Amino acid sequence: MKVKTGKCHSMPTMLKNGKIELAEQWEWTSGDFSKGESLLVEV
């Protein structure tokens, strides 16, 4: 098993249908130090 560290900034939004959406910007602080964005929507 390999352990990696990172950081993430999440911006929550309440949608009109009452569900929560998280817009995230993340970055690994170990390994390849890659960055990215994710959009998570409650189902």
C-alpha cells in the first residue's frame, strides 16, 4: 500500500432541487504533484 498526501479546496453550492454540489480544486503534495478539478453532485 502506498500513502499519498494532498490538499483540496471545496466550494459547496445548494442546487434548486435541494441537493449539494461540490466544486473542488485539488493538488497532490507528494508523488507526481499533479493538480486538477472535480465536480461532485449528490445523488
